[in-house]
Amino acid sequence: MSRVRHGVLQRLHQLHVAGGDLDDAELMVGELVANAVRHGADPVGVVVWLAGAACAVVEVRDAGRGMPELPSVKDPAEIDPLSEGGWGLALVTRLSRGRCGVEVLPVGKSVWFALPLAGKTAGSSPIPPSEAMAVLVKERIRAETAHGRV
């Protein structure tokens, strides 16, 4: 899993995601890949792409049928820190500022989050809200499916 995280972080750095967000991305990728391995089905993969000029998207894809609830309605502060699970999606929701979700693939699902590029904050650049990001992810998946890449 460390190779996956390292590869994702390297790609996000190339796309100019800010350093603090890279730290958050490392944690979120670890959580989502662990969930995909634990609750999903093979194959599990990670896709990183640029969504316009304002943010990058990370998708963790697996062939499982289960659909997690993301953005999570749970607050990480309300979850028992000693529990072995149940807090990962809440953490992804918080760290991604709610720019996260789940999309159905032809086989399985994509669990995704978006992060702003360095220097792109809500006040300086139009970072799309969660609903708009979900549309972008759906459109990308639809295009990949049409070209036989999913």
C-alpha cells in the first residue's frame, strides 16, 4: 500500500496540490484503499486526474457491489477513537471539505475525493462544490466507459 500512496502523492505533487493537502491526501488514499481491499472486490485501482484549473481528483476503484455513504454524515469527533473502523469515510469527508463521493462503474464503484491546487482557494479560484465535482466525475467515467477504458 505504501507504493500506491507514494505514487498518488507524486502525481498530486506534479499537479501542484499544496503540501498540507498532500498530507491529507496520503491519509485519505490509505483509508479508501484499505476500505476497497476490506469491503470491495478485486481489482482495486487508483486514478488521479486534473479537474480543470482548480483541483485534482483521486478515485479509488474496485469491483465490489457495496456502496459506501460519501460524503459521510458522521462527524469524526463523534466516533469512538478506539473503534477499529467506521471513521475513515467521515475523515475523508472532512479532509476533502465535502468534495467527495461514490459513483457506479460498469463493474463496481469509484470512491473519490477532490483537492484544490496550490494557490487555489475558495476566494481566489472557482473550486467546484461537491455536486459539481460529482458531475465531473460522472462525465469522466461515462467518457472512459464509452472508450472501453473502465
